[in-house]
Amino acid sequence: AAVNYYVAKRFGMMGCTDIEASLILMIVDKTNDTMKAKVDASGCKDEAKQAELWKAYEEKAFPALVALINKRLAGGKQWLVGDKVSLADLYVAEFLSERTRPDILR
């Protein structure tokens, strides 16, 4: 993760202000939390616990991320933070691209 932040900062993808950088990190963290919920569910060996984890992912973690994305893009905004592509946009795009492919983790 540190390399991602370094490269993003080096190439102007961490926002133009400290507030924008904080928002980007918040979105990246939320995306990582959502990814972790999916990985935890997919890797669980206990069927009952796995079903519970998938339910939490599908009903809580993923919808919370989508709500955050919708809020950030409200009003026809093109980017999640600021007026240019950021690390947050890349993280979310990568995660959502996995969501639209056949479910390789199940």
C-alpha cells in the first residue's frame, strides 16, 4: 500500500489539498475494507460462517461502499475527489471490475 501512495503522490493523484488527500485515503480504506470482507467470506472453510460472511458482505459492506461512491459522484461529478483522476478512482475501478467478472472467489 505504501508504494501505491508514493506513486500516486509522485504523479499528482493524491489530490491538490490536504482535505482531498484525506478523502482519497478514506475511500481507499473503505474499498480495502470491502475487499477484505469479500476475501474473508471466500476463504472461510466453515459453511455456516461463510454464508454469514457472504451475507454481511452483500448486505452491508458492498452497499456501504456503493453509497459512498454515489455520494461522491452526486451532481454529475466525473471523479470521486477533486477535478482529476485520483488513487481513489483507481482503487474503486479495480474493485468494481472484479465485481463485474464471473465470481472467481466463490
